[in-house]
Amino acid sequence: MSKFFPNVDWLIMWDATKQTLYMTGISVLITFILGIILGMLLFLTAKDNLWENKPINTVISAIVNVFRSIPFIILIVLLIPFTTFIVGTMIGENAALPALIIGAAPFYARMVEIGLREIDKGVIEAAKSMGATTGTIIWKVLLPESMPALISGITVTAIALVGYTAMAGAIGAGGLGNLAYNYGYQRNQNDVTVVATVIILIIVFVIQFIGDSITSKLDKR
């Protein structure tokens, strides 16, 4: 291997891979939870839904649209004071988490809202006519019926987050992006960039495969 990749330190590459997996895993988990909460609120407070409330819906929608529209690299810079306050530093994989989560959760929230809108209104009305509470409708109807769309959405979001970690790595967050930038670009070690890119692609393919498999099992159609 050293003949084809003379500049690659495999121990450092493995550490960078673990950092990327750590950032992706934590941010996906929190994004999944926050995204469902935000998406559910967007859906429930919309017109003709269970918690119809135009002012709240407008505020949540505006927040989601703003943070969903900011380019991630700019969002990292804007969040420097917040990240420093929360984490205590702007360097390392933990410092990337606030920007990763704030950047991805609004994006996923919209996908959650779209998935919930695809549910047959008749199913919800049937549950209401049987005396089901709002909590029961959420847990027994909305979430189960939209789960294939939710899993498909978090799969897309997780893949986007892998790309976000690479961008975060370029400004000191660690991971494969940091390795590719510091060694591959700045030191002109192209073999490091190639290996880091291949590992990122493998991570993306694995996420897509797992997401597609779970979605296929959950989809009742």
C-alpha cells in the first residue's frame, strides 16, 4: 500500500475516519429528533390541522426557512460566538456539532412536514371520530404512517451531513475533510485526498444502503 499511497499515514486516516463518523452519528441522531419535532409542529399548526395556529406556524416556518437557506460554510462562521460559548472552542469535532445540527435540522424538518402531508386525511379523521387524543394520533397514526418518508428523509440528510463534516473539517473541526485539506491540498499530497475521498464515498454508500433497506421494510405499499 505504501507504494501506491506513500504519503498516507493509515493511523491518522483511521482517526480522521472515526472523527467523521462521530460528527455524523451525533448530528444525525439529534437532527432526527429536532427535525421530527419541528416538522410535526409545522404540520400540526398548519391550516385545517389539529393545532391550527397561523402565528406559531408562521414563526416556525420563518426560522426553518432562514437556517435552511444559509450556506453551511457561512453558518459555521455566524455561529462562532455561540459555538465557543457552548463548547468552549472552535477546534475539534465537538465544535462542529452545533453548526451541523442547526444546519441540518431545518432541512430535515421540511422533509418531515412533506412526509406528514402525504398521509391520507381519511386515516386521521377516522382516528378522531373514534375519540383518539392528539397524542394518540401523533404516536399511533402520524409517525407510523409517515415512517418510510421519515427514514428516507433522514438518509438524505445524513448524506448531506457527511458533506458538511468535510466542510467543517476544512476550518479545523477534524475528520476526513480536515485531513484532505491540511495534507492533501496544503501539502500537495494528492494520494491523501484520494484516500479520504474514497472513504467518504464508502460512508455515503453504506448510509444509503442502510436507509434504503429500512425504508423498504417499513413501506406497506
